[in-house]
Amino acid sequence: GRGKAEVTVLVLGLDNSGKSTLLNALRAPEQRVAHTTPTVAQQQEHFQSGGVSFSAWDVSGAPRHRALWERHYRRAHAVIFVVDSADHLRLVVAREEMELLLAHPDMFGRRVPLLIFANKSDAAHALAPMQVAAALCLERITDKPWHICASCALSGAGIADGVTWLARQLR
Ligand code: GDP
């Protein structure tokens, strides 16, 4: 195992996918904030799960910040990609972002576990995780272990399942 070494997890996804809400749900209850603010580039959050220390970078979906978050790819041990399962139109944009991520020189060919949260599973017309997986063409990923989980960041449902998978990959 890695012992006490810090594991860096990047949390990526389009704006409004639920990253800030998800990160808040991952915090210890006493560290939670009452109101999450829209994602700010370079905002760093920390949490622990499954005996692993996670350091999460909360990145913005704004293209002007791309260089800022791509700089962190190199030292990422894992990636959490958050998708709004009810935003059918922007699933195409999410897929394009994921393709850019996977093709990046600091990501391609690296065995970085990739956890996808099919978030907002509680929303009306939310797609099932398998449908989100198909829309994102996840079956094409061969250089990384990946896992998709339905989640509701508001209630916390599904988050522990995903994080448990991630922690197991990083052990
Ligand atoms: P970010 O821009 O990716 O950080 O997204 P936020 O965490 O700010 O969430 C965007 C909006 O979606 C907010 O109004 C959240 O309350 C809402 N939201 C986040 N997660 C969920 C979820 O699982 N279900 C529902 N119904 N709404 C959610």
C-alpha cells in the first residue's frame, strides 16, 4: 500500500454537473459548508475514504481555465469525472471533454483509475448509468480501469460506492 502518502484525485466535469456539491458530500460532516459556491479553478479540497487520503482539485468547466487544470494531470493518481445524467444535450460536450482528458499526453497510457459519477440520478429524465456509459463511449477506454456509478450529490446516495471502488484501485 501507499501508507500515508497523499493520493491526488482530480475532480473534473462540466459546470453545473455537481462537482462542488459532491466534494462537499465527501467532506467530514463537521467540515461541510452550508452553501456551495460555483466551482472556482484552483480550489483544492481534501477528504479521506477507505484509509486513503484524497486531494481533490475542483476545476471549472470554463475553457479559459483549461491550462490550469491540465497542469495537474501529471501528478493525478485518479480522476473523478462528474456528469449530469439529466442534461442529455450536454452529454456530447462531456464526452468531448473526456476524450480530451484521455488523449492528453500526461494521461494517455497511464493506468489512472477513472471513476465516473452519473450524477443527479434523482432528477426527472436522468439516464441510467449504462446509458451514460454508452454516451461517453467508456467501452473504448483500454488504458485505464474505469467504473461508473449513479449518484445523487444532494443526498450522498451512490458516492460511497464509487469512492470505495476508487480506494480499492489505489491500494
Ligand atoms: P459544479 O458547477 O459542477 O460544481 O456544480 P454544483 O455542485 O454547483 O451543482 C450545480 C447545481 O446542481 C446546484 O444547484 C446543485 O444543487 C445541483 N445538484 C448537484 N448535484 C445534484 C444531484 O445529485 N441532484 C440534483 N437534483 N441536483 C444536484
